[in-house]
Amino acid sequence: MAKGAGGTLFPETDDCKAAYDELSARGVEFNEPPTVQPYGIDTSFRHPSGNNIRLTQVLEFAPDRH
């Protein structure tokens, strides 16, 4: 399988900011900090095999949340 051919994984967490802080402290390099979206809070990083991972904290949908 080619590097990055696995696509994007979307694991969920109860606290995106805390997970970001913990993983960052362990050396994970994120593409962006946790960002508020209408569906919740998410961030992303690239797995060593090249796959993109979006870590998401799902909240009740709010179209005016940003």
C-alpha cells in the first residue's frame, strides 16, 4: 500500500484541547490547533505512514458557532 493511501481517520474525543495538549507533549506535530466548527472542535495531524487523522470533539450542531 502506498504511503498515505489509507485516507483520513476520524477518532472522537470528549476533550479535543486536552487530547491536543497531551499528544503535543508526547511529540505529535499537529497541522493546526483545535478549531471550533459548527459540529464541534477538531484538529489534525499526519500519522507516520502518511495518513491524515482528524481528532474531533463532537458537540450539538450550532450553525452560528465559530
